[in-house]
Amino acid sequence: MSERERPEYIKCVRQMHKDREKQSWCGRSLMQEWAFVDIDHAAYSQLNGDYLLICPECLAKIIESLKWQEETQ
């Protein structure tokens, strides 16, 4: 699915790292689009039954990162 075909209710999760704060976890530029502020914001939104959904690519990257972190500890 191209970016233009993406439904309005699918939103990216913003990176919190200083060097990547204008990018999402999936690498999308967030200069002019709404995004979840961070992982907690996205998770609580889902838990509260919000209609906005986490970008599947962002979610995959977040899970990949958490698994890598777990493996290296």
C-alpha cells in the first residue's frame, strides 16, 4: 500500500531520539503530519479503544528493537 492509499486512521509513532525526532519509527518524515508522540502514547491509545491505529511498519520496527535489546542483555 502506498503512502497515498494509507487510511487516515493509521498513524506513525514519532522517534524520540534527538537526531530522529522528525521521523517515525518506520522512517517516514513527519514534518507535516500528525503522529503518536511516543510509544506510550500509541500503546495507551490502543488500550483505550481509540480509532487511530499504529502504523504496522512502525509497530514492526518497535518490536524488532525491543527483541534486539532483550537479546543483547
